[in-house]
Amino acid sequence: MIYQMYESQYEDLRGTIYGPSSPDFHPVQASETLRSSLHGLETKDQTIINTVLYHNNFQRQKILGAYEDMYSRKLLEDLEEECGGFFFEMCQALFKPAPNYDAQCVYKSLSNRHGDRSVAIEIACTRSPRQLRALRDTYQTDYRKSLDKDITVKVEGVVGKMIGLLLCNNREEGLGVRLNDELVDKHVKILLTTTIDDIAKNVNLFEELFIGHSWKHIGAVLDKVDDARKDMQDIETVIRRNKNIHSEIRLILATIARVSRNIQIYFAEKLRAAMTAERVDQSTIIRICVSRSEIDLQDISLEYKRKYQRPLEHDICQTTSGEYTRMICTLLSGFNNMENSFAPTPESIE
């Protein structure tokens, strides 16, 4: 199903939201609970949090439909009227169909008048081939233009071509992908004999090295390059410290390098950067927590704790406030994940 694009495709990864099994899913009852929480003298924020996070993205679409059928009102409009702020912004993200949310994020990133393409780069490098196909189809439907043509119009030069290649080409991926040792060695040789500056200027070379190959392949290539360089700086450091190339090309190459090694560490670092910025980047916190909640958010939290020696929830509490904080922390801790099986029954969330 198109709305189930965020479910984990890897057995060893853990999200924090799964939703009740089909026999225990009651969209009408969930709609009644939400309506009673929003309709009255006092909005029951915790009940809203419990009800929303008890269900997965696909099930929330059913709740939206049931709510409108029952009350002739739009649930998100009622939530905006009663809640607002980052709490409502997070509700919007949680209720938006997964591919539509990705398409919206990419559209805003490409259309950014400040020229910030970082979100488009993030999505291009962290979504599965199946998710990217759904994103492209949804982009065409929602914005009445193809993604590849929109990139050509909005992002000029080498940066636009690289982003287009990442977003609009299929990548070999899946549990059964095997490394081609001969191809790995070929790409290692290219990277050892070519400077980062040259790769940043040569779209054909960039495509040969990084487009269509599995992340497992790219990670193996970069590991071998680092082994061959021995006492020299690792390739990620070389990329990050190279100030001669365009900042967005540097970001593209650094993102590819990090994601190919460990995508959960990549997201942990992005969350840390969002929270320690001069102005806390709440949109990044919301985007990562929502989009990874059914894939690997539990693993991202573990990597964060391992890297920064404190729980992600602790730092979230330092940079957010109110019901918005409670919603994110509930999402992070796992309302119904496998280790913390404290999912409520439909009756108990009323």
C-alpha cells in the first residue's frame, strides 16, 4: 500500500510506532475519542497524543476519513483551532500520507528562496528505492510537474544534476544484495587516483561512483579507500574540510559517505545539530522523528545515546516545551514498540 511506505523493510531495524493489528483497529472509536478530546471546555492533549501515536501512518488516514464522515468536519482543522504551534505542526506531519510528506519536504527544499537544498539531499540519500518511486509519483500528482523537470528548473548547474540523479534514479537495494568485488575494486581505484575536487566537477564520474549502486557497495568502497590511505585523513574528513568545492556538493558527498556507513548515526548527528543550532531547528526534529518512526527511530535513539552519552529524550526536553515535548518524547520512547509493550487498548485511550 502506498501509505505504508515508512514501515521498516529491514528485520534488524526497529521503529517506535507499529499500530494495532487489523482486528484491533477501530477508526470510528478513535475518531470519537479525538472529537471528545477537542470538543469541550478543555482540550485533552494527552488523550490526543495517545490516540494519534497508538496508530501508524496508514491507520491515521482511515481515522481522518472516519472523522469527516461522522462529524462533517476536518480533523486537522479542529486540531489547528484547539492546539496550534509545533504540536499542531507535528500532528500535520503524522497525519500526512508518508509519500506526500516526503514530496512536500522536497518541494519546499527545491523552492527555497535561500537556496537551501539540504532537505532534498537528506531525503534523496535516506529513502529506499520503493519510497523514492512513490515520492516521484506523488510529486507529479500533487504539483502537476515531474520531479526531474522541476529540479532542472529550480536548481542550476552541477548541484541540480547531482540531486536529480539521486532522487530520480533507481538504486540497487535489499537484504539479498551481494557485493561485486571487481566493481568495488574498480571504484576504489578511481577514488584513490582522483581528487574530491575533480569528482565535484564531473557529473559523469559522480554518476559512475554513486548512482544505482547499493549503499552496501558504496560503504565497502569507502572503507577500502580509507584502508588504503592508512595514516592519511579518512575520506569523510577530506570531504568535510575541502572548502574549494561548492558547499552543497560538499554536503551531497558527505551525506553519501555518512549514510553508506551508518544511516542511524547520520540521523542522530542531524538531530544533535538541529538542537544545538543558534535557533533550534524544530522542523528538522519533527521531520526526522516522524519519517523514521516506523523504520528505525529506536535505533537512532540508541546511536544518539552511544555517541553523546545521554538519552535523546533528555536533549529533546531541553530544547522543546509543553505538549509538543510530551508528543515527541512519547514518539521516541515507543508508544507500542516491541520492547516497551505498553500500548493501550482502544477502551483505555478514551
